Amino acid sequence: MLRKFYRLAIALLVLASCVPQSPASHVISPPVTPAATRLSPDETSLKQDSAGTVTPTSVPPTSTLPAPPAVPSGTATPAPTVTLSPTFVLQAMGPDTFPAGVNPLTGLPVPDVKELYVAPVLVSITDSPLTTRPQAGLTFASFVYEYYLGEGATRFLAVFYANPPTQMVNGKLESDSVKVGPIRSGRLPYESLRKLYNGFLVFAGASDYVLSRLHNYLVVYGSQTIDINQAFVSVKEMRQLAGSGARKFDPTTMTGLRFDPQPPSGPLSGGKPANQLWIPYNLRAQILWRYDPASGYYNRYQDQDDGATFVKATDRLSGKTVESSNVIVMFADTHFYDLTTFSIDLMNITKMEAVLLRDGKMYPIYWKTVVDDYSRKTGLLRPPRFVDAQGNPVALKPGQTWVEIVPRFTPYYESVISDNYLYKINNKQPGSGNWTVQFVAPAPEYPDDLSSVPLP
């Protein structure tokens, strides 16, 4: 009963929260100092991981706006034209089966094959307050993970691999000088994702507790101490970080996904209509993915801290809409140790529920990170894989994938078409194609000693 009371109280506090702010307890005031780098013996730590330090989980049941920041000078970079054969398929049967010159995280040809041998860089990018939007670089990421960080706000961890951000500046295509951000603090789940991608982290400080648990990272600070949202990282710095490891990066560690321009077949054939996906993380932090049949992508919209006005998200580097080939809702066990300190169980998961949206359809699927034969043989982990109920790889659409991480057992359903927040969240309408993920912030567990919390 007491736990239910705490859960209700936390939910009410979240809904009543004002402008989402990132928690001060996890931010190191940005002194004007050189960037700090911390590296660990990467191969050794990854081989230790291959034994599996997290107990596999069981399968869950089915279930008038302020002006944005100034855009850097230069014209938007045109999107590359990619022509795919109707039968183009990236298999996921083993570590060496993806076609040469194809990014195994997107299923698309890379601009330069050498980029495949540069390790992924995972960058912590903020989404609040409004003045941080539009962010720079999101459309260049192969994967973007979005998660709830407490106090009614979400944040992104963008995985940059084999497609470095670029921008036209004074008629010339620039890359090294291009900057990604705004960057904010590190969080515990970053370490798990870093290990799974065999990559490096970039963030803007962290609490002492969190910082001691993160490895292979670059800490960057903004030049303005009065605004903690002014930290950016250049592509050149990202390259230097990715080349600082003790071993040469092996692109086969990125395999495990299947891509196909055609929708899933077999048991997943057909799917259900999915015109949009609405995730109200908070009354003033609502995310809406709308399917655009003309482009075949899901476009991202967000409310403008008013709970009502939704605006299409854009990338200040490319000027493009933030759109994704695939939107995945990943359900995971989430632990909040206080109002802001949290962890997400992501390591060695045998099978956990997920939902895939692609081509205007919704498919119930699963995700896994269990240590497989490849990992046992090489001592290297691989990114989350997506499968059907029988364990077969699910075909993602070639392009970017955006992952929304929500607590396990979060309900999702088709709701009525309405602009009224309460009416929409409380009224189901099967067949509407308007999917709602009814997010509720997890109740804090308040451990007596944070040092007893399992490492990510």
C-alpha cells in the first residue's frame, strides 16, 4: 500500500512539473578547462562482460514560441541519394554476412568504407529546455535512444557510426569542424550501451557516483558558465576519441540486425495500422511520431512546454526534419534510486518485449542482448538485436532507428483521435492506428546506500 502511495505521489508531481530541467545534482558546473578523457583497457573489460554479469530476464506478457537557437552559417547539406534493390537484405546470421560498404546499424551504404573501422561514439544530447532546440546532428546518428531521466524530462544518447555529421559552410562540405550537441551530463545506463556498441561516450560532466561507473569517455564543457547547455563536441574530437582505443575497431561487432525495404513477413505479416505514436512522458514533455506516407518515414513532433502545441523537430546542421525509418519502443526494467538517479537493465537480456513501427504499421517484437556464440568466441559484445517470438531476426527498414526506452509493463494501446490530453489518454479506440504509450514515472526505491546498487 505504501509503495502504491509513493507511485501515485510521484506521478502527480511529474504531471504538475513546470519547465523540464536537468537535475542539478548530476551536473558539474562547467569550468573553462580543457576537455577530460578517461579510457579503460577496453578489450579486457569487454572480455569480462562476455561471461554475463546480469541475470537473464523472463518474457513479459504482451501487452507565440521563443525563438530557437541561431542556426550556424551555411546552407543545409543535401541528403545523399541512395538507390536500393527491391531485394536488398542485410542478413544477420553471422558476423561476416553484411555486404561490403554497408553500415550494419542502418542497412545503408556508407559515404566512405574507412568509416566502418572507426568506433561508434555515443553522445549525450539534451532535449530541454526549449532553448536547446533544434539540436545539432541527430539526423546523422545511426541509432538514437531516448529515455526518461527524472523531473519530467527526457534525454538522448545518439550513436554516431560510419556517417559523420557534415555541413555546407561557405560552399564547402565540412565535417571535422562540425559540432554536435547541446551535450549534457552522463547517466548510469550509458555504460551498458557503450559496452554493447564497443564504443566511446561523450557527455558534459556527471555526479561523482555516476562518473566513477563510466568508462572510455570524453567530458566536454561549454564556454559559458551561466548556461550549462552550451557544450558541443566537434566531429574532429569524436574521431580522436574513437581512435584512442588500444585495439583496432572491428566492424563485425556491429552486426546482428536484419534490414529489408519490404515489411516483415512470416508470423509478423500485415501488422496493425500505426499512423502515429504518442508518448506523454510528462504533460509538458510529450513526444509524437507521425507517419508520412509520402516519404515513408515517421516525423518527430514535440509539444512546446505547453502540453498542447506540437512542432516538427528539425536538425540545425542539416535543416532536415528529424525523421526515422524505424521507431521502436523498448520495454526494460528501470530502477530509480531517488528522483533522478536511475539505471536500466540492458545487459545480457534473453528476451524482452518491444514494439516496432515502420511503413505505417505496428509490429509486436522482442529485443535481446544475451551473450551469443559470437561474443563467447571473440569476447566482444554486440548491440541490441530485435527478433520475433520465435527468435528470428525482425526486418528493420534501412535507415535510422529511434528507440524509446520505457519501464517494463508500461501499457500501450490504440486511443481516440483528440487534442485533449486527458480524454486521449483515458479512451481507447481499437483500430484507430493512433498508438499511446501510457508512461508513468517509476517510484524511487531509495536504497540506504547507493554503493550497493549493481554496476551497469
